[in-house]
Amino acid sequence: MSWREIPIFSTIIVLSAAMTMIALGFWQLNRADEKNALLAYYKAAPIDTETMPYPEGEDAIEQALYRRVTAQCADVEAVLGKAGTNRVGVKGWAQVAQCTLANGQKADVALGWSRRPEPPEYAGGPVSGILAPGGRIVADPPLADLGPLAAPDPADLPNNHLAYAGQWFFFALTALVIYFLALRKKLRRPD
């Protein structure tokens, strides 16, 4: 078999796939830079300053993450115990109220920490605390006679885009090596 007999269709497919994987790797590198900038923005959030009203809309919530907010929990749908950590690192239960706020928005309010999973009595009312991802308010001071929860920390957000980029580059290299080895074997085979 000569070089003129290289399978064109297979070569086009493999090269297209490898180029797509390389493009995805560079896209993930770009996302890593964006995520680093976002994490730096969150880390610079002034939590010891004036509180702001609970933001309306997902974009406004995203911009206000890790800042102090206030809200009025007008209606409590349920209070659920979820795994949580208090301010000194002890594991236990975060008691989270599913609230309808005075402006009609839905928001979870992490009322505080307890050793027991049973939910406390909570009928709603004014809330102040730190705005966490997902629009959740971590009450500070805690409510319903609970202990303080660990404050939300931007360092807890995953930033694994660099690892994803490496995976895409590795997949592209693997596809090219396997194709090259298969092609070499085919070209060496006597007719």
C-alpha cells in the first residue's frame, strides 16, 4: 500500500475530532481565566460594609454573591436539615428554610447550625446574612435559636477548568497516536 492509499474519509474524521478536542481544550483554558477573575471578584466582596436588599434576578444575584443582604421571609414552605458545618468546623446540620420573600422571589435561608437534624420552629420574618451561590442567604446572626454556620467562602467553588483543558488535549493526542499507529500498520502490510 502506498501513501496515496491513505483512507481520506477516516483521516478527515480523526483530524476533525482532534481539532475539535484541541479547540475545547483552549476554550477550557479561557474559562479557567474567567473563573479566576470571578473568584478574585468574589474574594474582594466587602462583607463588612452596608447591607443591600436581596437582589432581583439571576444576574443581580450573581453580582451580589458573598455580600451582606437583607430580606423578609414572608412565607415559609418548609424547614429542612442538610449537612452543614458551624463556624469552628464542627459537622452537623444546617437548618434551611425554603422561603417566599416579600417581593415574591423564592430563596433558601440557612437559618443556622444544630447537632440534630430535626428542624426548628420558624415562621419567617426579617433575615440578614451573606448571599451564597444559588441565591441562598446564610443568616448572620443565626435565627431560630441555632448556632452560627460557617460563612460561605469563594474558595469552596471548584475551578477545575485547567484539568478539563488537559483532558481535552490528552484525548486529542490519544486519538492522533492511535490513528497514526493504525495507519502505520496498514501501510506496512504487504499487498
